[in-house]
Amino acid sequence: MFDVAVAERLVQFDQQLGDPADPANPFSFAQALARDEAEAYPEDANAHLHELGFAERYIPRRYRGQFHSYEELLGLVRLLARRDLTAAIAQAVTYLGSLPVWVGGSEQQRYAVAERIRAQSAMAFGLTEQRHGTDILATEVCARHAPDGITLSGSKWLIGNGSRAQLMTVFAQTQGVGGTEGLSLYLVDKAALDPATLAHHPKIKTHGIRGADVSGVTFSASRLPTSAVIGKLGAGSELVLRALQVSRTLCAGLALGPADTALRTVLKFALNRQLYGGTVYDLPYPRALLRDAFADLLICDCVALSAARALHILPASMGTWSALVKYVVPTTIEQTLHSLTRVLGARFYLREGFEHGLFQKILRDTSIVSLFDGSTVVNLNVLIHHLRARQSRAHEHATPSASPDDLRSVFALAAPLPKFKPERLQLSSGGADALFDALPQLVAQLQQLPDQQRAQHLLAYVEQISQRDLVHQQRLAALREQHGAEFGKQPAAFACAQEHCALAVALSCIWMWLANVEASDDAFFHAGDWLLVCLEKLLRPLHLDVPTPTPAAEQAMDDQLKALYAADRLFSLVPLPIRYDHALTTL
């Protein structure tokens, strides 16, 4: 049920990364841990990726790259992050720095960036500042324009690849122009600047991804050519928000990759650790924790895969869809990893011994993903205002935001993807919501299922989701009436947004099964027990009336988890073959 050519390229890439158990391999777990202990930048890993032409995979084909789709790029990021999140982030930051150019830059800038990346030149995105954090509209870095060029002054902070990047996309205010019209993006070639006008800040020590170059830079009347402006002058905030719709979606891969390795590591321990006359896995509680973690990965799979495909099919919906995936996947994975610590016990805390201390590195590293490209609070705030806009749109009796065929194509993994068109990304969907607007179509398709018992179960879920969605809109309307423009800052508004995410993810899981069940030859996927387990996990915390999964459904999840582990396949609805070593280190 997945594009065969995409699957082949992903499997080939994982094979090219080599044996994760070979200490000489730069993409082995041992080397990733050694670099982390030394807080060393992944130079050797980056060099190996350059030899493999990894950067070509995210350069658009028009500029002599090999980018095919965001579905594929998500998979590549996931496989790379499975080995070492620090190395994956080094590449992701370069892509983030290039994104505004792909989204809104000139042809000359796009060709120049493509050639520099192809030549192994790192990029950075100078967006945040120490005084303002996520309030990017308050930026103080200033660009003064004159007929003979531009001077750039001010400091950027917490910048990935901040010291190493030769090219840097910088967000700055235009001298003398107020409001959002005074915010622009500039493509800065640091090698072309007068060294006396540029100062790199020292590397900032971090809890996780210890080897990453997280630093900053200060410009002191640095001279730029007038051609440095990306897109139109004053279009900086728009370009940033459109670029973040792409990067927020891809962040799901940065969370899912390490989560796969963490679950695999803990399952290995549970299956082999002898305790109380059997293995840890034989005990019901650890087995339930492992099952829940597997369910979390499948839930995040539904969210991430559909969002990556929506970039091609429904780009106008990505303002909110990307915020949804950026909130749901990293926060879910953080909770998943913390739950798995209860299976490992004291070993999760050790930096040596069992699996060389791999789990503790993953636990530390992944906590950074929820902070990238807009924190959890920022993304929830986007969704709060989206819910308010949805209520206004409902009163206007607006037409659905997507055709049933388009929405089904988002989830039908074998359906071809159209070419990505960045110009179709919009700042706001105006309250349109492809998932909730299509509830009548979802009901109609479920009613046509041959298995009427399964259909009735799913229809009951959809009805409760629809009713709770109306409650959220009413709550936000009451908050707006009570607090006025400050309604979005209230704790109750954030609670509504969090519940909305759970409902949207539940719909995504239902659509994923429905759109692929006929094409799938995977008995586990086809049977749909995984779907019922995932829906119960999502909706029971909302106090909806959902049945407890049957012992048979739980057994199906347990069997699939162990089968994927034994066969060295990704813990995913698209279980690609991967390389992993089953040999045990110290238990």
C-alpha cells in the first residue's frame, strides 16, 4: 500500500548507512554515543552523508537535485535520526536555512544555494534572539537599506549550525519601516563579509544533542548586496511562516526515528532479561507498556505520513495541519520514552553498560524536537485561533475545504503525489479544516463498509468526535465573550486545543485505515485491531464512551511488535526493512 519506488529508495538509504553494530561505522550507535560523550560535532557522519549525496535528496529537481516528495524526505529524516539525532539535526538545520529560498527566493538565489549545499556548505536560519525568544515579530536585528547596498546589525541566538554555516538566512527589521511590512529575510554569505563586522558566539552547552553546533552570531554594520533580500522586501514574516509549515511537518521524522530505536532497545531488554523465573516481557505490566509505546508510534505514523502527503495535495491546509503534527508527534514521543523508562528501570539512567547507554542519549536528545520551529505553546496557540476561525466559518455555511477525493488521496499511501508547489502554501486556512469539514463524507464511506459491525463501531467514534468538536467551539466562543481578545491566552483555551488535537488524530487514524484497507495485503493492517487500540488510547482520556480493547486485539499488537522486531522492520504502518543488531551488550 506504499509507493514501491519510494520504499526502495528508503531501504537503499538505510543500507548505505551501514551496520549500526560496527564500531568503525560513523553511523553506528557506538560512534553516536562516543561523539555525544565528547560533545563532538558529527564531522565524520556529515562527510559520509556527503559521499552518499544526501543533500541531493532535499534539493529540488529543477535545481539539479533529487528531491521527490515530502513523504520520502520524511522517511529519510526518520531513518537518519534513528541512527543519531545529532547528525540528523545538522542536516535538518541546513535544510531549514534553505527553505525560505525554495519557498520564495529568486531563481538566482535558488541555484546559488543548491550549488553551495551540493558542495557540502552548511546553512543556518537566523530567526530567534535572546531577548525575544519565539516572539519573532519583536526582532531587533536591523537592516539599513541604501542605494549601494544593505548594512545588517544585531545578534541572533540559539542558531543551529550558527558557527559552521557559510550561508545564513537572517530575519530582520527594515530600518524605518514599522509593522510586519518592515520584516524581511536576507541571504547572508558570511564568507563575503568583512570579518571585522562579524562575531560568532561560543557554542552553547545543551542537555541533549551535545555535539550540535548551537550558537549565535552578531553582525556589526555588515555589508550585504541589494540582491540579498529573499523574495519581496517586507515579506519576511510571510516567508518564515510558509517555510515553517514544511519544517514543522518534517520534525515528525526527527522524533519518530529515535523512538523506533528506543522501543527496539527496550523490547530487546524485555525479551532477554531473566526475572522472577521468566523474562521481563512475560510480565503483564511491562508488556502493556511496550504495547502502548507501539500504539503511540502507529498513531504518530498516521499523523506524520498524512501531513507529509498533504503538503503536496492540500498545501492551503498546512498552516494548521503542520501545527497539529508539530504539537502531537514530539509531545507524544516524549511521553512514550518516559513510559519506557519503567521497563528498563535503573538502566535507562546509565551512560554505559546496557547497549552502551543508548537509551539515555535518545531520551535527552528527543526533548529538543518539541522546541524546534515553534514550541508546543506556539503551535497550540495557532490551533486555538484556528478553532475560533472555524466557528465563524460555520456560521457562514462555507463549502468544504477539500474534495473527498483529495482528502482520501492524502491518506491513500499508494496514490501518486502531485508536484509540490510552495506558492500554494497559505498563512491561514481561514477556519477551513479538511478533516472536520469532511465528517459527512467519512460517515458515508464508513456506511459502505462490507463489515457492518466494524462500520458501526467506527461510526459511533465519529459521532462522539463530532459532538465533542462542537463543545470545543462553544467553549472557545464563551471564552471570547468573557475575555475578549485575550481569550487565546487562557488555560481553558489551551485545553480545548489539546483535545482538538486528539480528535483530529483519531480522525487521521480512521482515514488511514479506511483509505488503505482494500489495497493492503498486510493482515495486521487489514484486520484493524491496531486501529481500535489506537482510538481507545486517544479518546478514553477525553472521557468518551469507548470500549476497552479485547484481549485478541492486544495480542495482535503484541504479536506484530515482536514480529517486526524479529524481522528487523521499522515499527510503522509501512514496516520497511532496516539494519539492527540483535546481539546483546551487558544486561
